[in-house]
Amino acid sequence: MRKIIFGVLLTLVILFTFKYCGDKKEDKIVLQESSALIQEQIKNVGKLVVTEGHFSEVFNYKNSKEIFGQYFTSDKKALVVVNADVTIAYDLSKIEYKIDEATKTLTILSIPEEEIKISPDFEYYDVQSDFLNPFEANDYNAIKETVKQSLMKKVEASDLKTNAKNRLISELSKFYILTNSLGWTLQYNEKPIRNLEVLKSFPL
């Protein structure tokens, strides 16, 4: 009788051991699949998020050159019409992140800064100069630099950067939706993101 009871107990122990090991192996496979899915999603989102705008400006350029001190000057001037296409982009392929399978946590370590590109088209009208003070390469460079600074101020005062940030958050929200559906936690700067509103309020 003792042998029978011992045999039954031994069989139960073996069955529970196999079941436990099988469950652990299955959990590990699911965990690895989830990790691979998250990495694939990050790869798919790794693209440029671009917001575009257009600006126009009319710029009056004038330069005076003293010939004989303050008694005689030679002037040159031009009317410059500028049409510029502006793009603000985030290269999401540069996102740095860390996946911790043990705690089921995806941590976004850093997000690339926005890349502002200004592509101006210059048209010059009513260009006036003379032999003593001709238009030179330095004049055109000065015009371009002044216009670039002026356009940058317009970009900063516009809603382009806000729109770009909203598009960035829209892309990052895909990480939250995915991790949340898999039972993982999304973090940014070591702070857990519990909902999309928290993500929107983060200083990106």
C-alpha cells in the first residue's frame, strides 16, 4: 500500500514539475514575442515626422559707403522678395530606448530635437549701385543671413512648432497604446506614462 501511495505522489510531483516548467517556458516565449513586437513597432515608427509651412517677405536692402569721409557717400540698394518653404521634422529613427523584459517596461531615453529647415527663394528688384560701391558677394550673403534670421523669428512666432510637437506626440502615442495592450509600462525620463494626457504634458 505504501508503495502505491509513494508511486502516486511521485507521479503527481513529476506532473506538476513538467506543468510548471511548461508554463514558465510559455511565459518566456510570450515575453520574447511581446518584446520583438515592441521593437518592430518602434522600427516602423522610425521615420521623419514633418510639418510644412510657407512664408513670404519683402526686404529693403541699403548700404552706404563713405568715399571722402562723411562728405560724399556712394549708396547701393535693392528690393528683395523672398518666398520660403519651411519644414520642421523629427527623425524618430534617432530615438534612444531601453526594453526591460523582467519588469515589462519600455523606457524612452531620449527624443531627437526638431530639425528646422528653411529653403528661401530670392528675387531681386530695383537693384541700384555704382562703380564706387558695386553689389558684391558679401552683399548677397548679408541679405541671406538677415532674411534667414527674420524668417526664423516668424517660425518661432507661428504655430508650426506646436503642430510639429502634436504630430510627434501622435506618433509616440502608438508606443503607449501598444505597451498598454500588452500589459507593459511605457516610461519617459524614468517617469511612467499612465495615460495619453500625461504624454501630452511632457516637455519634449
